[in-house]
Amino acid sequence: MAQLTAEPSVRAPAPAVSLREQSSPRLVRSNGSSDRLLYAIAVPVVLLGLIPIGFIVHESLILGWAGIEPILFRQRVADLLSNTVSLAVVCMLGCVVLGVAAAWLIERTDLPGRRVFGALLVAPLAVPAFVNSYAWASLVPRFEGLAAASLVTVLSYFPFVYLPVAAALRGLDTSLEENAQALDRGRIAVFMGVVLPQLRVATLGGALLVGLHILAEFGALQMIGYETFTTVILVQYQSTFNGPAATMLAGLLVLCCLFFLCAELAARGRARYARVGSGVARTPRLAQLGVGRWPALLALSTLLVFALGVPAFAITRWWLHGADLGSDLMIALLSTLRLGALGALATTAAALPIAWLAVRRRGRFSTLLERSAHLTSSLPGVVVALALVTVAIRWAHPVYQTTTLVVVSYLMLFLPRALVNLRAGIAQTAPELDDAARALGASEMRRVIQVTLPLIAPGLASAAAFVFLAISTELTATLLLAPNGTETLATQFWKYSDSLDYAAAAPFAATMIALAAPLTYVLLQQSRKVRHQ
Amino acid sequence: LQRIRLLAVAGSVLTLMIVTACGGGGGNAPAADDPNALVVYNAQHEAVTKTWADMFAKQTGINVVIRNGKDFELANQIKQEGDKSPAEVFLTENSPAMAVVEDAGMFADVDPATLDQVPRDYSTSSGKWVGIAARATVFVYNTSKVSEADLPKSLLDLADPEWHGRWGAAPGGADFQAIVSALLQLEGEQVTGEWLEDMKAGYKNYSGNNTVLQGVNAGEVDGGIIYHYYWYRDQANTKENSANTKLHYFRGEDPGAFISVSGGGVLRTAKHHDQAQEFLKFITSKAGQESLADSTDLEYPVGSGVAAAPALEPLKDLDAPSVNPSELNGPQVVELMTQAGLI
């Protein structure tokens, strides 16, 4: 499902942050007792995140090679692998082409209405992928296969590439391009040879995120009958609960995720494209599109009609088709708000020590803690849920089918969203203020409450907001782990659209979008701030 | 100034969250917070069970909390939960999942009075669970693509080259898996395994019976295997997914004429044993079965002599094969279907 993420937008300002860290020599000084407390929270949180991988390894050892071989080495698995990989590749390519092209049009050309288009291009993030799929499948007959799956996922995920690339374009120093032009290179040659390489990090980061979302996507693909590892794991779950076939497919899925993570690391390389030195980067000269503006406008408009217009039309049409609302919507909304709030609070609280240590006590260990958290969250929700449900049944029965367990799964899945926001928030506060308070004799407690927390409050708020948003459209983990009798907007929407009751599903889709819309706006504001830092 | 604004925003976001987190306890259905509520694991249609639960609560004052899932998911979940299972009553769409829990020895005996409400044809000889509804296997076909003369005579005919690439099904669902379990009981492992292999080569995969019906109606495939009520439900409604289709009943005791019995049972470990028995008794009573017959879900009632909706083909005219629902082997079906690459 489309999960809003703060990562693309916040990745861009990182260089500014790290400059500051490097300039402050006193960062690594620690004060014993409070650090021990921070580690005492951070380490268990990170260890918790290792449960899913530990579970799969444990199950594999029990099954043994003789048990694993017949499950994994057969035509069916090869078909699924090919389905999953081809969709991931097509979707990533599609998102990169659309994202980079759109970002260039918005940031570097004289396209009319650029600012409005720029805002609208972020808006698809408010439409969960399974809602998009529902819209298309309910309006277009025979909407199926790789083409349909690619269309829906590209429309849902291209902002993951657009956002960071647009931010990177704004941050680029244009003098390199001007030098190239002065050397008589054509405009296209300059773009390919000079600009594109500088966008590599942003593009790869966005593409990786798209890839991971494809691996985890369930609702959008199941709705149009496109089988991937994730959809088949869910079908196996429905046929066997946590049978060996489901677990082993989950293991393969984890390997795919790891492959993506490593590929991105390797492809990113060590090259550095940041400007060094003082002075102001020159405002880029905008390319004159001339008559080219018409096809460009047409392309962008089509993209937006497909990504926003179609879902809006479908939801409106089905809603008018006469759904009688009943109390279901209100009940689902309240449990979504409740789970979202609990999850956001828990995740932000758990992320705070990790982010603090990563920024203020930079060292190998704190970096390792932070990275491990990213690893867990790259796992699909279905893998995390499958592990938690089994572990809870066998070894942690008191939390089985409780709100606590769902919240733990959210924490594992969405910790990085909180980390990224908190990290930026903490890095922007001067450690000197803390020191000043200490020098003035404030007690530790007082320092935390009166100085530190107010300073990082904006970071805390945006961290909580982004986690909340991700939870409000989460489907698979909620389906598997929710306490008896609990239904959320996402699970109710799924239930109705799964039984083709499009009319009954529409209000739930609309409510999810309404919840997400304000946060998408915040995301847009955040990304616009990244201008010549 | 900006800092103050940010602080205000942060403060209000956090307050809002704390308020919803603490005060939202009543956000679920009220029954979820009642420690004395009866816990029902439900794989039967949600609307049907919800109606039963509401009627039962009104009549007895006993609240019912429902966990929804699929047949085998919930059956295997109950098995894994073992003695600690919170489930007290288990309701399914098909018999094989009931057999899984019965084989694990986890059902208590159903009250004799409840068993007496349901004829033996739609119940078990073991008395460990009772039929609560029934559904008939049908072949739905697109009338512009298949003439009546060319209809398959048996479910097994769909494996023939003649039908290659022309039919659809939803093998990931418990409904189709139940039909295969009947095939397995009637024709044995060899025939079933081969039929599934042929199916894999020549069928079109759909995510559910609804989408099979939609696909047949749109002419994506000529026909498909589903249960009767998907078609009747759409006919009673807008007909947008069934206007171009008709139903074909295999009859003649063919595996394809299988009538699947939905089951209900009380868990041995139920904390509220008497209330659980009472709920099952209510479901199979005249009032419970009438609510099923009157519902828009159009399943067949099986208990207390309640007649099915008049639109439906009478159950006794369907000439169904005789199967023992307690011995339908779901796990073996799932294994055979996994082997054939269908799920």
C-alpha cells in the first residue's frame, strides 16, 4: 500500500546536517548515567526488530534442507519470482522516468503553472495504492496482468522519486552546467552528462523505496489478481495459517529486500556532489520550452488525471451509487485513530533514544543501531506480522491478539519514519544550549524538560505525524494481528472491495485520503524548504 | 515567532494523540470491551454472523465478539493456539476446516437439542459440530459463448483439452478448496492430483468467486466454478456481473454437484461453555435459520425446517453426491494444490 514516507524529502538536506556535526568537536563527550538509560531503551528496540529474521531462520532450521527444497525449488516459485521481479523492474523504471522528467519540468523549465503542478505531483502520496487499484479495477474491464499492475503502482509510487529528485535539482550548483555549456555542449548533452549523474543518489534512493514498496504490496496487486510473493504468502496464510510454504516464501522475500538494499548501496558509490565553500549557489537559468510546452503540459495533466482524477472519480461514483453508511465507518475511523495514535506515540518514543545517540554520540555502535532499524522496516508487513503472530502464540501468549502486539508491529515497520524526522530535528538544535543549562546548574531532569524537549518538539511532532499516517493505511499487519473485533479503515475497505462491493468500500477510501491529505501538504512544505541550503 | 508556532503545532498534535489514545478505548464495537463477551471465530459471511450475533445479544443479553478470517486460517490458528485459544465458537463456510479442528480433538460435543434441529444429511455423525448453512457448487457460463448442449457433463470434464483455457476458478479460496476435498473423497488422490495438474495448465486464476463471476460475465472466460449464491446475489441486485450468464448444475451425484455444509462448533476450552452452546442452538433454531434464509447472502438454511429463499433451486433437487463432511481432508487438499502450483 502506498505508505507516505518522510525519507525522500528529508534525505536531501542531509549534507547540511552532517557539516554541522563535523564542525562540533565536543559531540562525542558523553555523560554516563543518562547515556546508559538511552542505550537501555535503544538496544532492546533494535533487538525487537530482529525477531522476523530470527523467526525465519529458526523455521528454516527446523524444516531442514529436505523440507525447504520441495517448497522452494519448483516452477511455481520461479513464476512468482519472475512476476515479482518484472513488476519491480518495470515499476522502478517507470517511476524513475516519470519522476526525473517531472522534476526537471517543474524545477528547470518555464512551464506555465509550475508551482501548482509541483504541489499536485506530491498529492498521489495521499492515495493509498490499493485505493488506486480499486478505482482502476472498478472502472476498467479486464484490468489485469503486468501492464495493469505496473500502471497502478507507478501512479502510486512515482512521487517517491519525484520528491527527492526535485529537491536535489533545487540544491544543485548550476555553475557546473554553465561550464559545460561554455564548452559548447548541447543542452541535452549537458543534461545527460552533467545533471543526471548529480541526481544519481536521489534517484537511486527513490527507486529503492519504490522497489521495497513493490515487494511489500498486497492489496493493490491482489485486487487485480497479479500474483507476487507477498500476495501468495497471504493466500497461503489463509489456507494454512502459518504453514511452512508461507514462511519459506517470506524468507525468499526477505532475501529480495536485502538484495535491493545492497544493490542501492553498491550503485550509490562514494562519489560526492555537494558544493563546498561559501557563497550562494546561482539560481538556475530556466530552459525555454517554446512549443514544447504543450506536449509537456499534456503529459503532466494526463499523469495527474490518472493518479488523482481516476480515484476521485471512482470513489465519488461508487459513493453516489448508494452506500448506506451505518456505524461501521465511525467505528473503523475511531479504531484507526486509536491505533494510529498509540503506534505514533510508541514509535516516536522508541525512536528518540536511537536518534539522539546517532546524532549526539556518533560512533560505530550508535550508527549500527540506527542502520538495523532501517533493515527491519524494509521487510514487508506480512513477514513481520507472520513472525509476530507465531512468536506470540508460542512464547508470548499474554500479548497475543492484544493492541500491544499490533503496536509493536507498527513500531518495527515504521521506526525509520520517526528516526529520519527526529534526526533532522535533533541535528538542528545546538548542543551548546544543553551545555549552558548544565553550566547554570540545572538538574538533569529539568534540563530535559525545559531545554531539550522544547527544542526538539517540532521534530517529535513530525515524526509522530508520519508514523500515524503510515499506520492509517496499513493493511497486512493489521489484518493478521488486530485484536478480536477490531476493524480499521484499511481492513474494512479491503473487505468490501475484495467482495466487489465497490459502493460500500468508497466511504472508507475517501476517509483514508482525507486523513492523509494534510500530511501530504506538510511533506510538500518540507521539501520546498530545501532550496539552496 | 516561528518557534512558537511550531511549538503550538507540536503541542496540539501530541495532545490530540494522547487524548485519542486514552479516550479511544470505546472506539471498537462495544462488545469488544466486555470481558464476558462470547468470542466467535468466524469464517462464515460477516453480515450473516453479525446479524446472528445482534439478534442473540438482544435475546439473551450476551455480547458476541467476532474475529473474522478464512476457513483454514482460523482452523489452523485455533489448532496452534491450543488450550489457550480464545475462540469459544467456530463458524465456517465449508466443512473441511471443521474437520481440521475436530481431528485435533478440540471440539466439545454439541448439545443434543441443537443436533436435533439439523437433519443428518447436513450435519455430522460424530456430533462434534453441526451444519449451519449450505451452498451448492455450480458452473456459471456465458450464454453467448457456450450453448446448453456444449456444457460439461461433469466437473472432471473441465480437465479435457476441449475446456483448456476456457474456464476460471479461485483456487486460493476455501470454497474451491472444499470442492476439491469432495473430489478427493469421491475419486481418490490419483484422480484428484491429475485433475489439479490439468487444471493448472488450462484454467484462469481469479482472486475470488466474485471475480470469477465478473470474468465470465465479461467474456474473459466461457465458464467458471463457483457457489450458487454469488450468482443469485448479483441477480437480485444490479445484475451488472451476471446479466450475460446462466447457472449449470451438474447433478447426477457428480463431484461437481457437491453441496458444501457450513459448520458450527463449540470449543472444548470455551470459557463460556453454556453461552456458546446456546449461541449454536440459536443459529440452528427457526429464528436463526430464517434470518439466514431472508438475508441477501442467499445461502441455503439447513435447520429447523426453514425453507430456502424461493428464487433458489431446492437443495433436494440437486442430486448431490454423498460425502462425509467430517472426513473431508482439507490439509491434504491444500498440499495437493500447493504441489500442483495452484496456490
